Amino acid sequence: MSVPIQPLAVSAYTVTSALGQGLESHLAALSSSHGGLRENDFSSAPLACWIGRVDGVEEAELPAAHASWECRNNRLAWLGLQQDRFLEQALDARLRYGAARVALVLGTSTASIGATEEGYRHLDADGRMPAELRRPLIHAPHSLAGFVAESLGLEGPCLTVSTACSSSAKVFATAERLIRLGLVDAAIVGGVDTLCDSVLFGFNALELVSPEPCRPFDQARRGISIGEAAGFALLERVEHAPHAPRLLGYGESSDAHHMSTPHPEGVGAELALRDALARAGLRAEQVDYINLHGTASLKNDEVEAALIARAFPATTRASSTKGFTGHTLGAAGILEAVFALLAIRNNMVPGNLGCTDPDEACGPQLALQSEQRSVNVALSNSFGFGGNNACLAFGRAPA
Amino acid sequence: MSALQVHVEGIGLWSPAWGDFAALKAQLQGLPVDAPSARPAAATLPANERRRAPESVLLAVEVAGQAVAMSGRAASELPCVFSSAYGDQLISDYMCATLASAPAELSPTRFHNSVHNAPAGYWTIATGCQALSSAISAGRATFGAGLLEAATLSLAEQRAVLLVCSDIAGTGPVGEMSATGSSFGFALVLSPTVSSGTLASLAIELEPHADHPLRPAPATGEWYETNPIAASAWPLMQNLAAGQGHCTLAAAETLALRVVLETLA
């Protein structure tokens, strides 16, 4: 079993999703139960479903100096970096610690594959990538982290984590290890995934896409709604930001079961949960809120609901926020980590939008409506294809 | 800064020219070597999975299986890091072509095999490994970043770790972008402690602001230049075969790793 870690300060964080740009628009939407899903107006061919699309991405042009990284995914990254003064705080960390002493670890499942798809729709007369998209860097998984590293001028370890829907949760674990070993003093973590045909038609082919706005944990749920998001967090040692909320622990595991369905007893999910609690030095009853993976797929929600029901007391509150944002895939880890941090900051449990009749596997923990209550410790679950699981634990700074 | 010390207990290798590490060593000693079969055997996978698995998975599982077998450790106990610059480029080409012509006909199996962590998924399922598995990427620094991630994981958790770095040859317009003309995979089992199974020890130091030494040299036509993993790993592979030596490789755009390799007498 894992041993406790030294908590790290989350000294800055931000998120942009279908709910808006920056923390305040997210808090307002969560508090008032206003979701951000809309009928699909994105895919290159019609597909009847609902999506969590971010407004304003198309207008978020990259600075001329970084024009070689132009693509919709990097525009969303750039838009996201500018919210909540995150860009300034990231540059300040670079100044304080030095460019080589700040790691960059970003999660994404599809990076800028949308630009590759676009290229294939407009191949030139020789069947090659059209001239304006003949930019090798954007046709690779590292496109996002490469762009962000260049735009922030970072020269430390720089890594893309791409483990499907757990990607931008696992970035916290990699960053903690780099800081613990003294290889860096701070880390910028996060993730960005944008809507693209690959995921819309891919999940559709797997018959996992709901024709209506997704309804996590509802008995009548019909599948997922896909969304997009960008989120970032700055991690450093607590003495440098003693009042900031903290990363208390994390857990990572593999199901060893199936490529696209979760372990029926939630073995891997529970291993990740126990690992996170052990590293955080927490007992289950000390957890006030859990942001669930809760995709609204039949299998995930059934398995996850049973895990929460058996592992936590009724005093622990739990909800999926995917009814608000859609499933933002590789960005879900950071988006929902930020929701856990907002829950702590505002003593607010987000409601489980879209659920009216909970699956019978659900325990009394499920919060259907948002609740004002003390939240000092919050977890976030993220599970991905390939049976890849992560659980994050955050806590309020001691008074 | 003190160096990260990790110890190599197993080595896996596959290229069109060499089917394992022994073949590379033999060739470097001037001995004749037979090329492996065109498709990596990936014997760790059950037969039905082996038939269904995409080429990127076969390559990664092949070298992972070799390295773990050499280490004598149980695969189920090893946290694993799978690093690849481009993932499965054949599936990327198929998906982008299909999405451009008939999106509703996209294959669900090829879609779930398209995730960057497909090799990690197949591997952990085949070996019953419930430890953490990761799938990472870092452009032309993909091998060095993988080595840094695996060494960091091994030392922070004080556990042996499996590192698998692989890229298959590309095809179509996306293959032209990656300029990956050959398949190559390389795997290491790294341990935080010396044991009777230690083959070689690595002292890894970070060298920041290493702009010039990391700039790609002009192409010379060598085989390893056609694969991003091979291009990075070739100096370390030679040192492993020789049992000593040092090399510098990219872990990020301007971050170098200096890797000193020693073999205990």
C-alpha cells in the first residue's frame, strides 16, 4: 500500500468549458443548475446528439510568434490559459523558479487530431496534406504540450499524458513525483481536448452516444454527451503558498479487464480510490465530496455507483457534473479536479444534473441538487479506455 | 543535483533487422544475424487478441514481453510506462480517411484501438497487471521523456518499473507528416536497487538549456533516423551492448538527459 505524500499547494487553477470561460462562470452554472449542452452543431457530417461546445474558440487566434501551432485544440488551450490570470501566474512561477525548474505535464486524448481530420477532407491534388496544414508538429499527440511549453517559455520536463479519459488526472501524479524527487520546484498541469469527428463518430460507432442530453446515474440514461474543455493548475510546495488548497493524494491503477468496458466489480476503480486515500492519509468518512466519473454510459455508472455506495458513509456527498459539461474526455480529469477545488473554495456540492430517478445501484451519497455545506476534502474520479483509472484527493489549507 | 540511479534488469528490442537485444549484440560483434519475421510475435497476448491487435500493440507487447522475461519479474507486479511519439499511425490514417468519406462507417474496434494507451491496455489485460499504467508522448524527445518518467516513478515509489518505447512506420498523409519510415521498439525493466538481476546501472542527470546539443544533426541516411524512438535510443542501446559508455539524449525541447552507463564487474 502507498505511503502518505507531502501535500502540494494548488496555487492557481482555471478551467474553460461549455459552461464558460474561467472559474466564476462555472461556479454560477453549477450553483444555479444551468447546463451547457447544446444540439450537435459541430461534426462535419450530421450526427444527432448533444455536445458541450466552448464558445469563442474559433476567435482565439494564437499570437503570431506561435502561428506554426495553429489549430482548434491549441486555440482552446490559449483561450483557457488567459482565464483567471493563470497565464500571469504561470509566468510568475517561471520567473521565481527559473524556466528549467517548472515542469509541464498535460493530458489530452486526441490533441489536435481535428486538424489532421481537416487535412484529410482537403487533401491536395497529389493526395497529400494541404499546404496550410503541412505542419508536422500539429499532427502528433504532443502538439498541445509543445505549444504550451513554447508559449510559456518553459524549459523543464515536458510531457503529454494520453491515457484516454484519465489523462489529465494522471498529470498530477507525474508532477508530484518530479517535485518530490527535487527535479523541479513547481509544475503546470492540466489538459485540453476539443470536439472532433474522431470522438463523435467513434463513440457513436460504439453505441455509447446519447440522443438526448446525458443523464448520469439516471435509470433511463442512454449514453454520453461529448464535450470539450481546457484546464490548468499550478502545483508547488506548500511553504510557497500556505493558504492555497492542496493536492493531498492520488491513486492510479489498471483494470486488467477489457479495452472499452470497466471491470464489472470496479476492482481497478477501487484500487485507485484506496491508493488515493492512503497517499492522502485519509479515511473514507473524512471525504466530504466526490466528483464522480459518471459518464452516463450504462456500465460505468452502474459500477461506479456500487463502489461509492459500499465504500463511503451517507455523509459523503457525490455527483457527476457531466450533465453540465458533457464528457470532456482527456480534459475531464482537470475539469473535474477544478470542480473539486471549487467545491472546497465555495463550500458547495454541485448537483448531478440530468438525473431524476437514480439507478438502483446508487447509494444515499448522490447529490441530485446542488447543496451548500462544508467541504474540506474532495475527491475526483477519472476512468479511461484500456481500464485506466485515476483518483485525486484535494483538501482545504489548514486554518 | 544528484543523479537519478536506476538499474536495468531487462531489455527488449525489435526492429526490422533485429528481433531482440541478443541479435543487436551479435551484429555489433560482427556475427551474422537473421532478420525477424515481418510481424512481431507478441507471444504475451492470447492468440485471439494477437489476431485482433493493431500493429502498434504487437510491437509494444513484443518488446515489453522480452524485457520482462529477461528480468525474471512478474509482469503483473510492474507499473508500466508506454511512450510513443505518434501512437498507431495506421489507425490514424484509416480513421481520418474514413471520417473524410463515410464517417458513419467508422469501425468501433479501430476506434477503441486508436487510444494512445491501447498498448498499455492490451498489456495489462494480458498480464493481469492492476498496477498503474501510463501512456505518454513528447515529440522527438519521446524516448528521453519516457526514460525520465519511468526512472522517476521507480525511484519515487521504490518499485521496479517497465518502460516501453515504440513507434510503428506511418502511412498516408499523416505518415508523411511523421516521417516515420520504419518500426522500432525498445523496452527496459528498471529497478531502484541493485540486485543479482542487474544487467547495467544508469546514472541520469538533467541538463537544462541544452539547446545546441539537442538540435537534430543533418540526416546521414542511417537506419535509425527513420524512427523517432530509434533515433533517440540508438546511443544508449550501443552502450547497453558494450556494457559501458555515456550519452546525451533529449527529454524535452531544450532539456537533455546525460546517461552514464556502468556494468558491475
